[in-house]
Amino acid sequence: MNMKKWCDELIAAKEKPAIPILSFPSVSLLGIGVGQLISDAELQAKGMKAVADRNRAGAAVSMMDLSVEAEAFGSTIRVSDGEVPTVIGSIVDGEDGANALEIPQIGTARTKLYLEAIQKAKQLITDRPVFAGMIGPFSLAGRLMDVNEALVDCYDEPELLHTVLRKTTEFLTNYAQAYRQIGADGIVMAEPLAGLLPPALAEEFSSRYIKTIVESVQSDDFAFIYHNCGNGTILQIDSILEIGAFGYHFGNSIRMSEMLPHIPKNVLVMGNVDPASVLRNGTTEYVKTTTKEIMAECCGYPNFVISSGCDIPPMTPWENIDAFFEAVNEFYAEQK
């Protein structure tokens, strides 16, 4: 699939399908828990197919499981059947730990399983692009070093942090290239930790590294989508745009209508219905009202596509997810 053409056609379309980050809630469609889902490539592919069959999303987006890459480096993760996996503790301590950190081979731990899942999903889902989910280099460094330590080291130990970032970036470049080789149509890279940084530090410790990944993997047939749900993204937008991604995805900690004027009209922008308080914990009426309000504010920009603000939680009720898609259809019908 020519993904550059896909992006251009999506921007040109008068009515745009929603593209939420929607994969974890497949657990309730399959009757399984999160632990089973993250441990089985076949179940992940079947889950993505079940989700695709239930709605008319513009793309199938895999889980934003930000524990996979850290686990490949050696981190310990905590898994529960109703929640997204989390990383426990840190494995990099000081300069010696940073220098000793080894870059894992692609296929280590669950990276092999997640690659297989996307390959299988591509065989099952043929009517829309299939995107893999990945973590960003600074967010990965935060999981390896401890989030607070990474944020402090931006000021106190920048060279130590750069040592870790060079290694996370090399690994993530290889991982993204592996997704391209097995047939994925693109990746959605989540870099939420960078959203907490002031603009100059976000450029130095995040955008600069992600740009090298984009330059290594993005092509007409492989799209790079940048995701950041932090509250600093509007201030950081200059360096974020310099990444050169085909598309950008922002969370609900910002007002999307304030972000859109900063984005070139030939670049996709997606977001930002709150996945927790609205989609997971709201009523169907609240889901519809919120979705339509965001669309009313933002759909005047031709490059805007409605989405969840981040990965939709595993236990989100399907009546709420269905209400989200219904709201999109109703909004366009009302505009006519």
C-alpha cells in the first residue's frame, strides 16, 4: 500500500473514518485476559481482526504496549488481566550501567511475538492499513533508568542519558525496520515522557533521536506516526514537526483546536477523545457528546482525523466504543 497516497487521500476526503488506538479491548471480544493477549501472536492477530470487523476505522492499530521493548533490554514487567502491562524498577544505574547496557537483538523476549502478530494481522485485515505500536527512545530510556531519574539527568547527567538514548534509538530503528520487512504499513511511536520536558530539552533528548528513526524507516509504503499525550506538545511543536513524520497523534492533555493551527495542512493530525474518563468510564451519551464537540472544533481543518487521545484501556465497555463510532457517523450526517 502506498501510505503517502493513503495519507493524502485521507486528508482530501470530506468524511474521514475515525482511527482510534484500539486493540487492547479485543480481550472481551475473545473472552481472554491481557496476560493471554500479550503472550500469543495468534490471539493478537485475531483480536485485531475482531476489532476491525466490528467497526469502520480507517486503520487497524496494534496495542500501545510500552513494556515490550524494555523487557527485551531485561526489565521486569508486571502483568494483570485487566490492565496494560507496566515496567517494574530500573536496570540502568549510573554511568557504568549506561555503558554496560547491551542492545538486544530483534526477536528477543516478546519482540518476536509482536512481529509475528502484525504479520498474521496483515493476512487477516486486507481492507485498511495495519500499524504496529512502538515506544519512543526517551520514553524507553525512562523505563530502563527510572522515569524520574531520566528527567533529572536531562539537567544533571546529560551525557549519561545520551549514552542510553543512542542505544535505545539503535534498537528501535532495527525494530521499526523489522516491522517494515514483515509487511506492516507503518508504526505508531509513543513518546509520552517527552511531553513533560521544556521545548529545548524535548528537542535534544527526544525529537532529534526520533528524526533519525524516521529518516531510516519512513518511505512511501511505510508511514511513521508520532504519538505524544504529554501536556507540553504545543510548546514543543516546532521540533516535533522537524521529525518529518507522515502523521502526528496527540492526547487529551491539550486542546486539539489549539494545536491544529501549528500543523501544515498536508500533514495528518489525530486525537484526542480521553480514553480513560470518557471512553473507559463515561456513559454512551458522554462519549457521543465529547466526540462531537471535538469534531465540531477541529473538523474545519482538513488534515484532522478523530481518534482516541491514547491507547483505549482493555476493560473499556464496547457499548462506549460503539458509541464513539456512532458519534462520528452522526456528526457527518448532521453536517449534511
